[in-house]
Amino acid sequence: MLGVKKIKSLYELVEEEEILLSEIRPLMEEHKEEFAEEFYGYIMAQKETAEFFPTEEKLDKHKRVIAIWFMELFRGKYDEAYFRNLKNVGKVHVQIKLDGQFVNSSMAKVRSFLTNVVMSHIPLEKRDQTLIAINKILDINLDIMTSSYRRAELNKYFLSARVESALISWIERFTHGLNLILALALGIVSIGVVGLFFHDIASIFTSSKIENSIIAALGSLLIIWLMIELLDTEIHHLKGRRLQIRVFIGVVIVAFIRKVLISGFQHESLIDTATKVGTLLILGIVYWLVSKAEKE
């Protein structure tokens, strides 16, 4: 259920109207017994609702309950406790399997009764705003009471609300576990890359082709940077932040650059060189476009 402030905001129930409703409370106090009699005259005339009151004792008890609800319409203070009570009323209606249409028609009966009282006893200059305030609080009552019916209807279309919730929760935990495994795997691979880097550094002093060893070391250094970016992205993802696609494009660019560096001492044709340069250019443009889109 939405919060108190949000519900009031949706129905545009303002403080002045709450005060106005509390001001007519004494008038409604005079008519609560009349309301209870008229309301239950309507209820008992319907076969589907009359069966809920098999004895006079049960009917009298419910009349007292409905009189309390009636007076609460004009309490002037509509807080969390008030809305929670309405929600519980709706739950009871669902539990006893009262058709939701009777809730709607009963509220129409309440609206009609209150309109007659206002038209008969409220001065003309205050009549319109009083009716507007009454209609708002009745609409709020109807909305909250029938919300239980809406949830019950949804449960009919889904296998089970609890099963669905448990399944979603399990999938979320499983996905989180996979992300943890991925982060651990990236950490292990990073250790291997660091080892490769030191191996390439050592080969500079032992290999006869120093240029190749230096290029290989630079390539390994790029991979270390790549692993740092991947680990950083995964950690941020585990903390709930949005996954950045540009990081993965950057991985492709770095891997391609390393490949170009390693093959740099090989004699290649002009076409091969142009192809690699063109590929890097395209990857750079894609990276820039994705970065711009993610920032926006």
C-alpha cells in the first residue's frame, strides 16, 4: 500500500478539507443511528449479504461497528493507523468471500446518504466544498478496501504469490552468487596475468630479442589494466550499480592493441596494417558513442 502522504496527494485531499470534515462531525453524530438503520436495511434486502447476519445479535454488533466506521470518516486526522484499519477491513471482506461489487454498491449507498444530509443541513455557501471533501474521503476508503480484492485477483492468475516471491528471491540470490564466483575468477586470472607480466619482464634480460620481450611486457601490462577495469566493474555491479557496457568494449580494444603490439615486428602487408588500423578506429568510435550514451 502507498504511504499516507502519497494517497492523500493522489486524491488531492488537503488539510483544509480534513478540517472541514472534522467540523461536520457533530452533525453526522446526530445521524449515525439513522445511517446504520438505513444501511443495514439495504444490506438485509440483498440475499447475498443478508446471509452474513443469521441472528439479531450478530446484526446489532455489526451495526455498532459500521457506526464507528461512519464516524471515523469525519475524524479529521487520517494517519497511518486509519489507513491500516481500512486495509484490514478489506482483508476481512476478502476472507469472508464478500463479492467486491457489494462493497462498491454499499459505498454508493453511503455516498447517497451523506449527500442528502449535506443538502438538508449544510448552508449553501459551504455545500459544494463539503460534498467534494466527503467524496474524496469515500473514494480513498473504497480504494484501500478494494485493494485486497485486487491482490486476491492477481493471486488467481499466478501460481502462488508466495511461490513467485520465493522464486524471484532465489533467482536473485543465485545471480548474486554467480557474480561472486565471477569476481573470484577475475581475481584468480589477475594473479596469473601479474605472473605473466613478471615473466615477460624477466625475459627482457634473458632473451636475445629484447624488442619482442619489451613489447610482450607492454602487452601484459595492458592486460593487467584490463583486469583492473573488469574487477572494478564487477565490484560496482555487486554493490548494485549499473553495468557499464563501455568497459567490455574497452576490453576488446585493449586485447586488440596487445595483439597489434605482439605482431608489430612481423612483416605485414599494407592491407593487413590498414585493416587493423581501421578496426581500431571503428572500435574507438563505438567506445565513444557508448560512453556518451551511458553518461546521458
